[in-house]
Amino acid sequence: MPSRRRHPLLAVLAAALPILLILGVYLGGHPEDLPGFARSAFVADHETRVVNEAINRIASDYYRPVAKGRLTNASIAGAVSSLGDRFSHYLSPREFREFSQPPSFTGIGVSVGADRRGLRVARVFDASPAAHAGLRAGDLIVIANDHKLAGLSAEKAIALIKGPPGTDVKLGIEQQRAGRMALDTLTLTRATISEPVVASVTKTVHGLKLGVVALATFSPGAHGEVRESVERELRERVHGIVLDLRANGGGLVDEARQIASIFVEKGTIVSTRGRTQPSETLSATGGAISPSIPVVVLVDANTASAAEIVTAALQDHHRATVVGTHTFGKGVFQEEEPLANGGALDITVGEYFTPSGRNLGGGGVKQGAGITPEVLVRHGVDSNHGLDVALTTLAAKVK
């Protein structure tokens, strides 16, 4: 049978293919080594080419070694920083992984403030070891595992309470009972606690039972915890609710919509607009508590973003009295956009507007208008005094 002769050109191409492949891979990563006429064909545009060229030259010519990944991260971070938007950030791959993890901590489930004799409990988070042990806001922790806390810095005192989950900590607690201070000893088992979201408590003012529901952040599922706490307070037959949003920096817009819907039965909660984001109006979802139950929202200078959305919605619908100080004034929202290197852009993509059409922010580049409370607390809004003013205001609304 006659044999077929291989075409000489095919043989040459077959031999050259591996060399061309290697050369293509190299030049793809080193476009500056290409001749001018070919460089544009390999690189999409001039700006990208210049950035890649600069990174490659720094990596190869700088007097000490610098990882290309580090230079890439720095160049992206610099681009975002040039926007002058304090709410837009670049998250490196490591930062984005940490950002994506559900936040948690090991402890007993309280937030505390410094006191010369120890640690004053500011909030006790629901379903925490502290809540199960009966700790209450206002209690004073004076001893931790036989160490007196008087004179210690807050950091050192807190360090004595912290420890591995599953281990015990013995606390000496001063509590108000029958008008007198009493010292109790409680043993709590530390636990790994998901980021605390809601703390609730029933207070009595002028003979009226009032509920306080404090929300720390608008994280996924926060609306369910707020609703559960509000309904639990109502089962206690409280005459009104204080929604405490002090130091709440915000979170998810849809959580804000659903939390506002606990108090507002119908109507617009917030509308959003962006350049590539479609304009959207988010309305109340229904199922609100009775409008006859008075509500006060307690805010401070760190009440921001989603917390301002809820506050403004209740204010615009005349559903609540706002007590506290001028709020942060954000008015814009961000979106996390993952990148091919495992990092992400967390950049401002739009603005939000209250039911009455107000924008509370300054576009991310200046201080925004924020929310002005109807009842101003000029001093001590973040102390017990701020809550006392909110409770007194609420009691006056009870009919």
C-alpha cells in the first residue's frame, strides 16, 4: 500500500507549536517585551497595558523583592482610594474571606462600659450565657475569678472574663435589689456566640411597663430577632416600645425594610437609585404591630445607613418620635463585587431616599444631612441618661 507523504509546512508548524505556546504565555505576562505593533493586539487597552507594565517593572527592577500580588492589591486599593469615597474599599483576598465569615466571638454575651469599680453592663444579649444567668443592664461586674476589677483598665478587666468556649468564669456582680445594692456570685460557662444582634428588657417608668429593644446591626435574619423581641415585650403587656439604634452602623437594606415593617403597616420604606442599579422602591411587607402602641427610636451620631433608613421611615410615616442626637448621615449603599484574584470591591453603587424623598447622605465624599431628632439629647446620649430620656418621652406618649 503506498505511503502518504507529510506536507513539509505541516511538519514545520508541528515542531514550532510548543515554542509558540511558551512564547505566548511569557509575552502575555510581559507585554512590555512585545514590539509596539504587536503590543496593542495582545493588550486590550492602553491604560491596562500601562498598569501591567508598571507592576512588572517594579517587581523586576525594584532594589528589593516585592511580590506581584502585593503590588496588584496596592494598585486596586489605590484606584478605589482615588474616588475620595470613605465608604468604598478594596478587600484583599484574605480580607474578603474574613469579611465573608459569619462574625462571632467567645464570651458571655454582654457589652460593657468602664467603671472605676469594674465593668458596668450596658447590654445583655438575648439567648446568651449572661441572659440565662440573669445579668441585667446596669449590673456592675466587680470580680472575675477572684480578681477584683477596681482600678484595672477596661481592656484588662475584659481579658479576665474572656476565655475558651466551654470554660467557666466566676463573676462577682453588684445588682440593685429592693433599693439596695447586693453582691452576688455567678458562674457562667463561656460560649462561642454569633455576633450579638438584639438585646431586650422591660422597664417601669411612672408605673408604666415599657419595652426596650436594642439592635446592634442589620445582619442577615436580624428582622426575625427584632420581631420576636418586640412580640415578647408585648406579651409582657408593655405600653410602648423603645427601638434603640445607638451605635448601629447599618447593614442590609432588605433587613431595614423588614424591621421598619414591624412598625409601619403599609407604604414606602425606602427608594434606591444608582447609575447601573435599577431604581427601586421598597414598601412595607405587612404584619405590623398595632399603630396604637407608641414607639420611640433612640439614635446617636453613630446611627448610620440601614439604621437611618428605619429611623427615617418611622419618622416620615409619623409612627415614632426620634430621640437622641443628629445621626451619621450616610445616604448611600454599597455592593460587594468579587474579583478574579479572590478579593472584592466594596464600592458605593447608589443612593437611597426616605419616604418623603430626603437623601440623608453626602454622596460618600462629605458629611450628609442625617436625621434631626424631635427630642434632642445634648449630653450623655450614649449613657443611661439617653435611655432615660427615651423612656420618659415614650411614657408621655402612652394614652
